[in-house]
Amino acid sequence: MKINFNQPHLTGKEAHYMYEAVFAGKLSGNGKFTKACQAWFEQRYGFRKCLLTSSGTDALEMCAMLCGLKPGDEVIVPSYTFVSTALAFLREGAKVVFADSMKRNPNLDAESLEALITPRTRVIVPVHYAGVACDMDAIMAVAEKHNLLVVEDAAQAIDSYYISHQSSVVSRQPLGGIGHLAAFSFHETKNITAGGEGGLLVVNDERFVRRAEIIWEKGTNRAEFFRGEVNKYGWVDMGSSFLPSEVNAAFLWAQLENIDDIQKKRKQLWETYYQRLQSLSEQGRFTLPDIPDYATNNAHMFYLVLPSLEARTGLLAYLKEHEVFAVFHYLSLHSSHYYHDKHDGRALPECDRYADCLVRLPLFYDLGTEDVNHICDLIEAYYR
């Protein structure tokens, strides 16, 4: 039985909506489906302003542009993340200062954040790894104390929440709705996709709303013109072609219509993994995903953290031999070929541990419970 790591899910309406977009004669974006998707996010999660982008990377690059960085400004980014998180800010001339992960999970260690701040620090970029919230109360408190911007990399975090216990009333805030800006990804490996690639910029701070729209429209005020707010439009700022095709928006709309069903199935699969593998975790073979009491689980990913690189290599090889294609994940960015000589030399041991020891197991909507049980049977057989 061959089980791939990922398989994009089709709800059944994607082709219908794409056909509708084609025959509406508006393919270049910002049409019916673009507007519907943006409104959906604003209404469901209470985001101030949403703009679809061609990728999560594009959304991060828009965030970086909106931060108004100057050469030499510093941006704090976790080392255990995808390269786009850092690249977006490097393109603006900023210096990336890498932060270590927590011991309990791969998210940025908020307790070590204060020590990284200098007079040149301008932005903190928490990445909600596996859709599990960073400690946002702690991060926002540091940002407020030092007058810093917070950009949430919520690429994996759709439909996930942060639970704040700061006051007597417990509050739930959607990830992507806490920082000043946020970026989501709709790549085919995410819970929902825009047809392979896609992203979303979220603007929660009123100061950035107008400029975000201008950057999105290639540096022009064309959006204001189409709303009748100006009588002509022209080039007024920096920008690029961040707006996706209406065909991608149509594909995404079909996925958003079915997000509750998609999430329910993914969570069932995640729970099956967790229950089946708990006894091996208790034996010390590996650790299971950690969900802090301030986070919810959107079942983006099921991962194991093994004791060593050798232990991980052995398990991956065994699963591959039995046609189950589990994978490792990020390599620490601070030790990458491109950036290691630019890094300040600090050891980031937790990032390196996850780079060596983390395994991602297959998790996608069309995976069956019997498939998850088969994978767990193989893992149990391996350790026997």
C-alpha cells in the first residue's frame, strides 16, 4: 500500500467555479471570487483588511514592504522556518536576527526574545509552526514595550486560535489577527489550497490599509479609482504584481465553502495518530506534537521528534521501504549555506535539534483512518 506524504483535496466545486470565472470574462484578478474570498476571511475571523496574493511568500514580501524598513534595521525571525520568512525582510535591506525554538515545540522561544532586541530592532516575526500558536501574549508585550511591529507568519495556521488567559475572561483570537500584519499560504500542502499556490495578506493595523492596497496594485491607486474615490489613477508608490488570477480565487472559494468539513476530517486523522502512537511516546521512542494551553490545533501537521538524527534516518528509511513517504522538514536557516557567514555565531540548539530529529507523517483529507492505522502499525513493528 503506497501512501504519499501529501495529496491535494478537491471538494468537487473547483472546476465549476473556475469555469464560471473563465466565462465571466474577468481573469486578471480582483473579480467576483477574489472579493468573495477576501470578504469571507474578514467576516469569519474579524480581520481588518484582507488581500489575496499569488503565494504566501508574496504576502510576506508585502508585509516586509509595509514595515518601512531601512538598511541595517533588524528583524527577529525564528531559524526553524521556511526560507521565505527571512527572505521577505532581507529583500528590504534588513538584517535578520535568528531566534531559537522552544524546547517543547518548534515555535519561537518568547522567553529569549528580549535578549535579542537592540536599538535597531524594528519587527518580530513569530511563525505558528504546524498551525499551533506562539506565545502571543508574551510576544505582543515585548513588542509594545519596545515599540516594535509584529508580523505573524500564519502560513500553516488557517482556522487556528490563540487562547489568552491574561484577564479573568478567557478570549480566543484567530491566528493572523493578533499582530499588526499577517501572511497565510494556500500552497497545495496546506489545509486548503488555491490550486497549488496562493496566499493572503492580513492587515490588522489601520495605518497600513491604504498602502497595502497600493502595493498590491503594482504601486498604483487603481483600487481607489475603481471604487470612485479618485477620478484617475497613477503610480504613487512601490509595488509589484501580487494579485492572483481570478481562476485561483475561484479554486480557493470552493475550498473555503468546505473548510469545516475539511477541518473535521483532518482533526479526526490527527487524533487517530495521537492515540495510536501515545504508548511508544511514553516508552521514550519519540515525542508527540505539543499543544500548549494557549493554543488550538488546526491539524495542519502530525509530527514526531525523535531522539537523534540516526533514529530519524532509520525510521524514515523503514517507512519508505514499506511505501510510506514521511519526510523531515526545515534545515536551520542560521546554518544554511547562504546565511551562515552572516549569522552572529550564537548557537541555536533547539532549532538544530528539530532540523535533525523531526519527522512529518502523511496527513491530508483523502487519507483514510485505515491508512493512518497502517502507518501506525508499521511504526510499532519498526520499534518491535
